[in-house]
Amino acid sequence: MTRHRSIVFFLSYFLYFFTFWMVLAYLPLIFKAYNYTDQQIGFAIGFNSLSSILLVLPFGVFSDYFSPKRTLTLGAFCFSGYFLLLIVVKDFWSVCAAVIIGGVGAATIRVVLMSLYLKLIGSTGRAKKVAFLHLGGYLGFGFGPLIGGYLYEAFGATLMIKGAFALSLIIVLLTLFVEDAPPVIFSFKDYKKDIKEPAALFLIAVVFVLGTHFGAEQSSISLLMKDTIGLTKKEIGLVFFALGVWMAILVPFAGILMDKKHKVFFLLLVGLLISSCFQFMTPFASTLWGLLIIRIIHTMGDTLAILESDVLTARFFPAARLGGNSGVIFCVRTLGIFVFAAFSGWLNQVWGYKMPFFVNGTMVFGFSSIALFYVVRSGRYLFNSGGGAADK
């Protein structure tokens, strides 16, 4: 892949995360202003993930069989339509419909852009190359909520969403310039064989648990910051900005570490352990700086877990079928997000905004501890599984 082409991927990933989090960081607050209940907020956020589960797998397979580039453009159109609908509609069920369309678009961009990138980069220095794409994502994750918070505080939610819509149109244009990959001969049997590999099944289980972690955050973190800790919208944006920049600083070093001393699953599970401990600690924060310190340590674990989950997807699945298999991984992750976002809505309504972090932190810590023990005990078997997608 040429330098020019890789920059197009980088900019697309940056703008995707920028616009996605520019709105999602404040979506619970917007829904609260619409007088939705906490349970409705949890379900509405969860619907974003549910729509991904229903359609991203067919879209991923379609991208392998037809054209990743054209599938990506279609997803970008859906993503733009989501912001356009959010500007227009306010009632609960119409918003849910908008969120479902947005989920399809967002998941298609996330899965097809990453899988296409993995198809094109080759196997040499893979973790560093994936880290480069993640760098764009983390910068978008940081700057999006920061700009969104200032727009929301100064001009209101509608102008903020209009800004996201305008930027999403640039994503549509950028997809026209990404490099395409040749289609493959379609076969359900091959996909089934891919996911039945022991290492692939183990990755699927870990990614589901990682998804529950994000479900707790997406439905509750903004509400916790605003209503429990008492932060302003600008301060909420500042928290996201600091975390995004911090993860952008960390991810190149994580990529170099994985390429040099890569033990399969080890860093992913260590990352989950770190994240879970400080997920549990999050509700104990009572000030902006206390929250920042806890979440900065927390996101050290996130950086390792997210990066290695993508690197392992490339390792365990053949390059030609990465669209469909990445769709499987993303479906599992978004199922975890949906389940725990909906559950968090109920926990928020009954127990308050701290409880999802206590429950999820405990659950993820227990799982990752057992899984890490299993990996260390059966290391040879798991570490030699998979063939390296880009090599096939």
C-alpha cells in the first residue's frame, strides 16, 4: 500500500471516530433532555449495536464477494443519514430507527475499513501498521467529544449534530479514494471452517466480554460525569480529549511491543485486567482530576486490548475472507455492547449511574483472570494456532 493510500485510510478512520464520538458522547444527555427514562436511554444506545448485529455480517461477506470499496461507500451514506435523521426527529421510536440506521453505517465503516486495510498491509510489521490506523481513531475519539462539548454548550445539540453530518459527508467522499481489493469466490463452508478454529473461538469469547465493557461506558459514562460527579459538557469533552490523546500516544508503542515480543492473547487479557480494575474504580472519582487519573490508567488496558483484538483477527483469519470474519468478530462485540448497554439502563434506573461500572468491572476481571490463567497454562497450543491472515 502506498503512503498516499494509507493516509486516506487514516483520515477516514479519524473522521469516523471524530463524528461518531462527537455525538455519541452526548447522546445520553440529549435523550435525557428529551425526557426519556434511563431504561429507554439504555435501549436506544443498545439499538445502535443491535442493528450492527443484524446487518454487518452480511455487509462484511458482501464486501469480500463484491467490492469492499463500494460496500464502504454504502455504509458511509447510512452513517450520514443517521445524523440527518437525528436533526429532524425527537420521539423515542423515530430516534431508535435513526440509531439503527446509524449502527448499520458505523459498523460497516468500522468493519470494512479495517478488514480492507488488513487485506492490503501484508504480514510484515502488522501491529505497527494497525497501530497507525488506530492512532487516527484515537485522535478522532479525543477531538470529537471536545469539539462536540463546546458546540453543545455554546449553541445546543442541533448545531453539534449538524456539524457531525457535514463532516460525515467528507467520509463519503474519502471512501471513493480508498484502494479496493479483489473479490473472492463465495463459500459459507469456508467461513464456517474459519470460525471453528480453537483460537478463533477463544478470540470470539474474549471480544464479547470486551463488548460488555463498552456497553457499560456508552450508556452510562456521560451521565455519571454530568449527574453524579457534576461536570459541565465542556469538561466532559475535555475528559474524552485527554483520553483520546493519551491512547494516541500509547498505541504506536503498543504496536512496536506486539511486533517484537508478541505472545498471542497475553497482552489482550492483561489489557482487559487493567481495564476491569479501573472500570470498577471509576465511580469512586469525585472530581475532574480524580476521574481523569482513573480513566487514563483504565485506557492503558483499553489500548492493548483493542489493538491486539484487531491484530489477532488478521492473524487467525484468511485475508481473502477478512470482511465476513471481521463482521463475525464485530457482531460478537456489538452483541456484548447491546446486552450490557440495555442492562446498564436498568441498573441506572434502579441503582444509579455508578452500578454498571461496579458490575462490569467485577465481571470482566473475573473472566480475564480465568482466561489469562488458561492461556498461560495452555500457551503452546493457543500461541501456535492460526495461520496469519495476510499470508494466506
